[in-house]
Amino acid sequence: MIGSISRKRWLAVAFALACLSAAGARAAENPLDAKVNIALREAAPDDTFRSFAKLLSAEAEVAPALKGKVTIELRNVRVRTLLDAVCESIGCRWDLQPGNPPKLRVWPAPAGKTPAATRPIVEEPIDLRVTNADGRDVLKTFGEILSAAPEVDPAITGKVSLDLENTPCGQALDKVCQALGCNWELVEGPPRVLKVTVKGKR
């Protein structure tokens, strides 16, 4: 359950990263589609992407100019979604070049431009399985997935129970709002904001 994630378990300068199941990771035709859990707290970009490279059995080439700290917590997301979310949060771009071993390249995004993702992050498929979870906690987790600061109307309350698999993030968020009676909007920044309001309220 998403609401069970504890921020107290975040490490100060490092992170924990694990595949949900080794069998699932082996079964993925593309390692970028393997599902992972991640908890990051003020992690350095170089350490972060080198750990991602190990997960992909790749070498890392991280530009020294890449700055900032990475703080994010996600569950059951694809590695490509994770890379997009981290790059959007600190302003970088990435690609995985074929080879033996492959190479994960990461470099700063051009000034004033949004980092290029393979596709809009709201279209990235996610799995969402929650039972009687606090709706506000679920919405805050979507903010983390979308690398957006959540602004949730205080009037929005309730519990959410859903079982979604391989569902685009935006559609999953629609389902959550359908259960809670709300509307959502992703407002580009900086900073990017996930704005959630009571349905029918302007």
C-alpha cells in the first residue's frame, strides 16, 4: 500500500534500490522496462546514475557538470520512468547506448529547456495496487512520480482502493480522482505543480 511508505527509511545521502522480483527483471525484454522500488534522499547525481547503470548491467558516463541533489521515492515503476523522473527533477537528459556492455549517458539539459523524455511522463505506464489507502497520500505519491509539487485542496478526503496494471500514469490519476471526486492538472514550471481541486470547483 502506498500509504505504508515511510520517509523515515530514506537515507541521508544514499538510496536503496531493488527490483520487485528478480524473475520479473529477467523476464523483461528490455532492462529499461524492469520494475523497481526506489528511495532517494539528497543523493548525488553521479552516485545515483552509476547505481542505475549497475541495475542495467551498463557502464555510466555522467557529465561532471551535472549538479543538484536527488530526492524521490517511487514503487513499482519502470527504470525508464525512473530515469525520466530523476532527470526532470534535476535538469538532465539520458540515453542508453548499445554495446558490450551498454553505456548509460547522462548530461545537463540545455539552459531554459525541459529535459527530453522518451514520451510525456503522464503516458508512462505504472502499476497501482492500493487498498483503503488515504487519498491524499496517494495524490502526493503521484506528485513524486510526476516530479511535481502536489497542491491538494484541503477539502479532498477519502480512501482509495484500486488494482491497476500497466496503466498510463494520467489514466491512473483519473481513476484516483474519480474515487475522490476531484480534478487534477499538471502545471509546468519551474517548479512543476500537480494541482488537485474538488470537482466542479474553480
